[in-house]
Amino acid sequence: MLKGKGISEGIGIGKALVLKKEYIKIEKSKIEDIDIELEKLKVSLNSVIKETQELKDKSNNEQKQILEAYLMILQDETLIQKTKELIQNEKLNCVYAVEQGMNEIITNFRNIPDEYISERANDIEDIKNRIISKLLQIEENDLSEIEPATIIVTKELTTSDTAKINMKNISGIISEIGGTNSHVSIIARNKQIPMIIRVENIVEQIKDGDIVVINGETGDIHINPSIEEMAHYQKLQKQDEEEKQELGKFKNAIAKTKDGFQVEVSSNIGKTSDLEDVLKFGADGIGLFRTEFLFMDSPQMPTEEEQFESYKKIAENMKDKLSIIRTLDAGGDKDIPYLNLEKEDNPFLGYRAIRLCLGNLELFKIQLRAILRASIYGNLAIMFPMISVIDELRQAKQVLEECKKELDEKNIKYNKQIKVGMMIEIPAAAIMAETFAKECDFFSIGTNDLIQYTIAAERGNTKIANLYTKNHPAVIKLIKQTIDAAHKNGIFCGMCGEAASNFQYIPLLIGMGLDEFSMNSSAILQAKKTITELNKKECEKLVEEVLQFSSDKEVEKRLKEFIKA
């Protein structure tokens, strides 16, 4: 048995298709004619752009959105600027210049702390390899005719590879390289295809045609299992499919506990293409639209009109269901090149989110006007991220009022009663929650940052991963304090951090009276099922117990016991 990291749950059974990339030896040489090499670069790049455009035109909505972002990278002039310089200034051959010039960009992206942005390095590497293949006239894999019940085995499944595959024929994916936020990982989770990453030398350990069984939850991989083992896994697969069918009953269900406490279960999304899954899994609304992806996936700042169209699409699709649009949460660790932000020694505590917006009022106003204009098409709300002091909230609201006046002067309609809220993700905000609650319409607790700021443990640092836990008693007390402050002042409190979808943590949040749980769309059905099986009064007793504990280990043990009872 082999083992990797499972990132998309489910049991996958099928025949292996091993995708091996041909090793390309890049030769360095000096050239005589610079213009010829530059023309080669132009022709090969245009060929890749044309193929990608054709793939996009044939793709479904989800893949179309991904390929649009991929095309933006392809058409960004800075992508090949270094390559051109190497050809012009050092007279290097085109293939070698592409390899060296684009590797520099890839390295820069991989060094960015934000996982979503660093994952884009894989797209740039894919583009680089495709350009080199064109230059060397190497044929790419034909992935258009993959047979049903196929397990793809590869060093890495790229964005361009994924776009060529009929995902309905894929029973599972195993790759050596990959991350939880790569495009293929996101598609696998959304389409409920089991996927495992980080399996060293996997293409050498599995052969074409091998029968492979994978468990996308545990990361277990079985090659050519015995008849008894196969029967066992087929039984597990059947159980898994039955559970998914059972969960399907909760698509349009109201999330209400046995004793009548009703909550909203909403989606966290980053792109308008995610709306397909929001509707598919029956979300009660959108608890968090991460607008930074609009900025990250564009080579220049998106215009007011471009942003308006995205927010309008959300409003029209969600209709009367509340959709919370978070203003730009970027800067610091989430670098957006065209904003030309200075590098910081400690980006997590730096010039980011609301601090960045208040320091760039035109950027901020463009976004706020776009949201306001879209608000007449549905039920949108505005949420400010990383508020730490009351003056930031007041300043942000003042800028919003200025935007309303600007629209009034032009007789442009918007929802004059649009709700305005803030994220609670800094301990100072949680401690002062009662003060903030008097000046906004709702809270949304961002546990991902709240945990790291409370415990002083960076969430991406594996060396201190044991410290980064939602079960820390201090984190729990801050969450309860926030919810209590919201209710005392008559506003609702949601949660958009990862803790909201953790089935062991949900009883604790129900006991505290959390009003809205927002999560990845694929987790909604399980969350609704969990909530309907709970009794709020019992959950309230659980909260009383947990608040007496002094360590995260005690909390974790009690939550596990409670969910099993």
C-alpha cells in the first residue's frame, strides 16, 4: 500500500492511466540573429494562446473561468519580458531563454506566503513547458478520449491537462506534486472525485492498466488488490455513494436542531464560477465572497464595470438570499504585482486588507461603487476585513457614504438599506465586539486568522502546526464573546473560517448560538445533516463544560465524545 495526502474524499476504483512528461534537455547556445529568436518566441506563445482560447470555448462554466485566469497570465506582457531581455542582451537561444526567464518568475511566485498565489506558479510552469514544447515541436498528450473509470496517475496534472479531460470518466487522481488550492484540486472537490497528492515517484510505482483503489480521505492507495480486498473496497464505495445520496436529501432542508433552533448554512466562494456549486448544494446564501481573487486573476486592476458585472451575477443568481461581499483583502502576504506594495518583514501584521483600502481610496471607492450598483439586483451586503480599531470601521463607513452620494448625484440606483458588517479576525476586535456591534449590521468570525493572531502561531508554519488549533480555550472564549456581543446588540453573527464546517466543532457553535455557518459548498450537506441531529440545550451544556477546560487536548477529547454519543 502507498500513502499520500488525501484532499478530495471518496473511494475511487479504476484502471490506471499513467501520464509521464517527456524529459526535455535544454541546451544553451549563443545566437546570431536576435530577430529570428524573438519571432520564434512570438509564434510559440501565440500558438499556446490560440489553443487555450479554443479549449476555453469548448469548456463548461467552471473550466471556462479557470482558463480565463490562465489566459490572463498568458497575455500579460511581463510574463516573457525577462525572456526577451535574455535574447536581446545576452544573445541566448530562445528555448534556453524561456527556461531561465520564466523560472525566475516561477521562483518568485513560489516564495509568496499566500498559498493561493503561490499555487499560480504551477500555471506559469505549465505555460513555460507548453511554449518550450512548441519551440521543440514536441507533441502533447492527447487526453480527450480517456475511458470511463480511469484513475489518473501523474507527477502533476496541470490546468491545461485538466481542461482537455472529460472529468466524468475520472474515478480518481493521484499526483506527486500538487496543493489543496491548485485548479485541479478545486475541481476534484467540487465534482467529488477522490484525489491524493504528495506521493513520491508515483509514476514509477504504478503501471498503465494496473487496477488501483484510492481513499481520498485517508490518502491510502492500493495497487492490484486481491479479490477479497476489492470486495471490501467496492462495499466501502457503495456505502460512500449511499451516504452521498442520503446527504442529497438535505439540499433544500432547513438547518434546524431537534429543539427548533434554526441557522443559515452558506457558501464561501472566490469566483462567480463557484455559483454552480452554491446552487447545486443548496446553500442558504453566500457568507463570504473573497473579492481578492478578482484582483489576483487579473494582470491589471479590474475596472468598476468588471467588478460590477461579477457582483451583479452573484446578486441575480442568489436573488433574495443574502450574499456577503468582502472588500479587498489583499496586501502583505497576498501580493498583487500591479499594486506595487513594499515587501514587509511581517506581512501578516502589516499593510493589508482594510488598511490597504483606506490608504488607497480610489481603489476602495471603485469597489464600493461596483457593489452598491449591483445591490439592486439581489440581496447583497458589504463586509470589511481585518478591522482592529473602531476608527477603521467608521472611516470605511464614511467612504461608503461618499460613494452613495456620488451615485445619488448621477441618479444611479442602489439599495439604500444595504447591510454593512465586519469580520472578527483580530483578538482586539473580539474583545471590543460590543463596541463594534453598536455600529454595524452583522459580524462574521474569520477563525483562520483569529486562531493565528490569538495563539501567535502562523497557520502555514508546519513546525508549529501543533499550536495552531481552533480548540484552544482562548479562541473559544473569544468566539463566544463575539456571538454574545452581537446578540446583545441585536445583530446576527456568522462564521466564515474553516471551523464552521468542522462536524465536531459545529455542536459547540450551536451551543453558543451562532446564526450562520459559511463554508466550502461541498461541505454544506454534511453540515446541515449534523445540525438537524443536534439538540441546542445539550449543546449549551457542552459549551459550559468546555469553557472550564484549560487545554486544547481536553477540548478536543470532549468534542469527539459528544459527537459520538
